Amino acid sequence: MFTKDLQPLSIQVISSQKAQRMAEFFSFLGDANRLRILSLLAEKELCVSDLAATLEMTESAVSHQLRNLRVMRLVNYRKQGRHVFYSLHDHHVLYLYQAVAEHIDE
């Protein structure tokens, strides 16, 4: 955008590479099951079996989605005996989830 004097505004635009990475990230979040998993983990840490039962999905399907969410650094896990518990990676993921949910509810 230019002003009257045809001077460019001093607005920083993200690089093409960063824009591509962000587009891939948002595309990844375009899966209803992944968002349902994140909605539960936004409330508390859960194991695969609890997630599967609540979501009425197989443990295998939930594990597959959790693997993908780990790769994208959206969830963390910790092992306790034979159980693996998942939680959101950090406050940024929680904030992103809450902001989108709030926006949709407006």
C-alpha cells in the first residue's frame, strides 16, 4: 500500500518460507479429530485409552493422531509404567486453541 506521496509503508511481511511453514501448520490443524484431541488435552493430561474412550475412536487411531501431533510439537508425553500420558506442548498451543474456539463462538 502506498501513501499519497507514493512512499511504501514500513510494514514487515513474513518471508515466503515462513508463510509456507505456517500454511502447512494451519492445514495440519484442519483435521476434526486432531482438534478434538487438543480440546481434551486443553483441559487435562490424558492417556491414549482415556482419549480413545472419550472420543469413541480406536486406540490405534488416537495413537496415530498423537504421533502426528508430537511431530508438529503440539503435544508432549510422559511415561508412567505401561501408560503414556499426553498434554499440550506449551502455553502457546493452549492459547492458539482457546483463541480459535473463542473466535468461532462469537
